[in-house]
Amino acid sequence: MSLFLLMITVVGAVPLIDLGPFRKNKGDVEGVASAVDAACREVGFFVVVNHGVPEGVLRRGWRAIETFFDLPTAEKKKAPQMSASYPYGYSALEGETLAAGAGEQSLPDEQSLPDLKEMFSTGPYDPPPGIAGPRYPALEGFEKAWHEYYVAMEGLSKLLLAVFARALGLRDDYFGEFSDRHACSLRALNYPSQDEFGDVSGRLRASPHTDYGSLTILRSGGPGLQARNRSTGEWTDVPFLRQSHFVINLGDLMSRWTNDRWVSTPHRVIFTNSSRRRKRWWRRRRGGGGDRRQSVAFFHNLNPDANVTVIDTCVAPGEDPKYPPILAMDHLMHKHRAATTFPPATGKKLKAVRALAAAGARRDERDSEFEASASPDVVREIQALYRAGASTRELREAFIALETREKRELSASVSPDERAELLAAAARMEAEDTPAARAAYRATYCRVRDDVKLRDKLSKVADEGLEAAWREADDLERRGLPPQDVAAELRRRIPEADLRAMDELVERPVLPAAQKEKKKTSTASPLERGFLENSGLGRRRRRRRRRDEKEVPPRGTEARAVAMLVASRLAVSEPAVAEAAVAEAVAAYARLRKAPHVADMSAIFEASAEAAARLEETDRAAGFVAGVVRRSLPEREGPALHAPVVDFMLEVHARRTAGEDDARLKRDVLAHLERHGPGFLEHMAACAALIEALQEHPILETKDHLIRSTLLDHYINNNNINNPH
Ligand SMILES: O=C(O)CCC(=O)C(=O)O
Ligand SMILES: [Fe+2]
């Protein structure tokens, strides 16, 4: 006990938790869960002891990793490498900027510089579909030691998730179903001694970031890890106690899952001034720099197809969840891409910058070399600095900062196709390294960048137009204007300039040539497709959350529903389509005024669904149908479960539409239903009845076949399913 108290004092704000009682189911088991709950609410970090991982496993893993990092760089480059298609393997110094994954948060310049670390990682040894299996360096004993360590971390993460479940008032195996085909990754990190870099002022070993997944189990070989204090914003040291203890911290997905009841705290790794003793020890061992730091992190990631929907016990009665559901994989890949220095050509460009900086003679030649390898904006700024007499080092750092910033902006907005195109061009440049290949790369880069910029601009116009339309509709309605006039007024008020901007958008060929084939076979009209793909209502990731809110069928007044329809149709700017949609919306609105609330909302959604179906917008049609269901359920069943039911149905629908195998879907559906107990089933039955009624509707006949076959036939008519709860 006294040792425990002493430890708490030692670790300060980051609590130390003894997992023994929970692991052995003996003693103060509940105390462990409540200590974890408190740590996760307040700090997002804690240190565990008595975790049950054998010392031998830790030691063997640690040594194997150390041996690998000790190899000369040329040897390490022979190991499997991290690339666009393989997100694991070896990544050399400056291969990642963790702070870039922080998304829209703006960070001071120095934090945009790549991290001074190298790493090696693998994913799961028994990977789920779509995840690459592990590849190892050809180093005697490495694979065995690594695998053994991975398995031990897998076990410890299971234990921690059981504690988490208990802490959240759920049954202990709650998280099991989300992680039985997990995508956890094990990552070894090596932070070379600062002696290897010379001046490291303004540089970080790992820039500020939050982890992405559910939880991280970290073992480190020394101090340097800092977490940001939530109330003061200051960086505080995460205590380094002993190597055999693990630091546990939460990732963004866990914080989202718990509706922010638990926090994922920003952290970073800094250079520390090693004690003289430590330096001596290192020097004796390696004859080199005094403060190399090694750590091993196990990032727990859920099943890629886990649907992360805010946990019920984390939402107070009467409150709405803060986040829409998200697939674990979508969340993870978004973060990973933003953090990875991209495209992977920094080394060559740096050479060009150095050449430029060293240039006294033959400047023109050096300039053209440099210009071929960076974007015009970056070139302009670097040249200005050069003319202003900046030193080589200043130029180099400015260059990295500019590039990183530009790419971070780009990374958040490029489409998967554009990304693939860019990476292919970068790979060609890497392989050929000729002026022609560099120029081709630059052309691709600039074109994509310009397209992204244009899209950003236009979608902002579209978003703003929509928001303004909503506000104005409210306003007009309050002033008692009849619905037809509301619509007409809205039509009049959408500025011509916005419509023109939309025209420009849809006329511009934004898809690469390879995509054009696909585009032709799509049944949507070019205008619709352009609008959906490129506007704020389309697939842009950066404003995904805001967009999600808008795509949910309107929750506010009916006038909003009309306004949304009117505005979105108008934004398409094909007059005939727009007029028809307006007429439809107005008719629905008029009908709605005469009938009771729920039925009328159903009417407007139905009309909208029809309009959407006619425009070949399957997703939007399905969304509107969901709106009918959503609107109707509260009246019948009470609000508690309707949203998850509908979301689940839509998810199944989407997976089916995406061509997923029926047998597997059915299995998932059954498993899901069994898990969620009788309440869910009743809601499902109510939903199904409604959908059955709607099934008469022409759009559902073909498009929602799945909901009928899987949910209705298989479930509602099947009374023999054993429900465990
Ligand atoms: O090395 C460390 O101590 C922390 C590394 C880290 O936070 C990460 O890689 O996510
Ligand atoms: Fe981290």
C-alpha cells in the first residue's frame, strides 16, 4: 500500500494503476475499473503495473528491435519498407509528421517539420480482409521475438478492454465483438541521439498528436514523452518509471465512441538532456551519442468494418450523441494518410534545395532543377528567401515546412483517385530520376492541387448557399409567407454568381483520364454527378462532420426540408431539374400543411425520395426514405432506439449495394440482432412494417431489395432465433 501511495506521488497527474485485482479477479476489482474510468475522463493516460506480461517476452522483443535499429541504414532499407500500398514496414528518419494527422488544428510551423525518428511496424499476423499481413526483416530470431511480443500485447489489450467495459457500465466482453478481427499494429520506434543531428532546436522526436485508434500500450526506454495538460495547455512529462511498466493512453476513436466522456490527449516526444551517467552508459555500449531512445507501441485498432456508434451508457438521457457512426477503417486511414509525408519524394527535393542554396555559380541551371521538383508557390517562397540571403539550413527548414504544410492541406482533400495518380507519378519520378519524369510529376502535382483548390472554393460557395437558404426559409416562414412564395423567394435569392460557380465546377474535367470510362457508365446526369462529387454535399472529407449533419434528413421545421431541396436542386443549376424539384417540394409542403406532423414529414420525404430517384440519386433517395422511418418511429415507439435501427438498416443496405456477399451479411445481421436484445427487435419490427408499406413505392422495389429480403424475411418471420438477452 505504501509503495502504491509513493508511486502515485511519483507519477503526479498520470495515475498508476495496479491491474492485479482485475486480472486475478481477487480483491478490489471494481476499484480498478473506477480508477481507470477516472484516469480516462481526466487525463487520457495511465501507467499499469501487474499487467501479467512475462519479463522474458518483453526482453526478447526489445533486444530484437534494438538489433534491427543498430543495423546500418542501407541494411534497414533492405527490410520491408512502408509505402502507399503497405502502411507498415520500415520508415526511415523524417518519414512521418504525426502532427499532420491532427487535421484542421493549426500548428506552429516548427511542429510541421517531420519527426526525428525511424520506425518498423507490422499489422496483425492473422489479418482481416483488406489488411496486409506482417513482413519481417531477415534478421535471425526477429520474427519469433516480434510475434511473441505482439501476441502478448493482444492479450493485454483484451484485458484492458474488459476493464474499460466494466468502467463504462457494460458487460466485460462488450468490446470483444468489435475486435475479434482486429487491425492492431505493433510499432517499434527509434529516436537517434541528438548528436547525430547537430542542432535540434525547434525539432521534435515525435510531434504533437493524438493516437488514432482505441488504445495504445507503450513501453519506452527512457523519458521524453509529454502529454498536454487539459486545463493549463502545458506540456507535462509522462513519468518514466521502469521499462517493465506500460503507459496506456486512449486514441481518438475511443473518445468518439464514448461521446467524449473519455479523452484522447495530445502528446509528443522531446529531446531530453540525458544525465552524465546515462550518457556514459550509452557511450560504453555503443561508443556513440548519449541519448538514443527506443520505444515500442501497440496500437489497438478495431475490426476494419466495426461500426463505431456512440455507446449508449455515455449519452445522458435526453441528450443526442455528438457523433454519427463511422467505420473504424475509414477513421484510421484518414488519419494515417494525413500523417504520412506524401508523396515520398522529400529526399530528392532536399537535394535540389541544397543545390540551390549552394549555388553561387550557374544559378539558372540550379533553379530549373529545383523548379522541376516543387510546386510554383514553394519555389517562389524559397527563391525569395534565397535572394534575401538565407543560409542553407534556413532554406532547408523553410522548404520542409512549406512542403509539409502544402501537402497536409492537399492530403485532407484529394480524392482516392487523385491520390493514386499522384503516388504513381511520384513512383515514376523516383524510379527514373530524369528531368522529364520530374517535370511530369510536377505537372500532375500542380493540376491536382489546382483542382483541389477550386473544389474547396466551390464547395464553400455551395455550403454557404445552402445555409443561407435554410436561414432565409425560416425567416420567411416566420413572416407568414405562403410556401409557394417561400420557394420562389429562395430561388430568386440564390446569387447568380453561385450558380455560375456551380456551372464552372461541373464543366471542369476533374477526374483523371482513367476515370472517364467509369464516369460514362454511371446513370446520373453530368450535372448531378459533378455536384455530388465535388460540392459540400458530395464526398469531401474535410467537412465530413458538417456535411453529415446536413445529409441527415432535416430535423428542424418543415420549411427547412423544403429549403434544402430547393437549394440543392437550384445549386445543380439545370433549370428544368431545378424547376421540377421546386414544384415537387412546394406541393409536398402544401400537403404537409394540411395534415398532421409525422405523416406530413413522411409525405415530404417521400416526394423528395421520388425526386431523388428520378435524378438517379440512389443514396439520397435511401436517405430520404430513412427520414420517413426516423420521423415515424418516435410516435410509435418512443425515441430511444430508432436511430440505431435505421442506421443499421442503412449500413446493411450500403454494404449490399457495394456488392458484399449475402451469406456474410446475413450472418452479421443475425449476430447484430441477437446482440441487441428484444427492445431493438421491436423497433426493428416497427421499422420493417413501415418499410414494407413503403415497399409499394417504386423506388424501393428495386433499390431496397435487401432490407426486405434480409431483414424482413430472414428476421421478422423467423421466430426461432435464440436471443441471449
Ligand atoms: O515513443 C513514445 O514514447 C511515444 C510514441 C507515440 O506517441 C506514437 O508513436 O504514437
Ligand atoms: Fe502516440
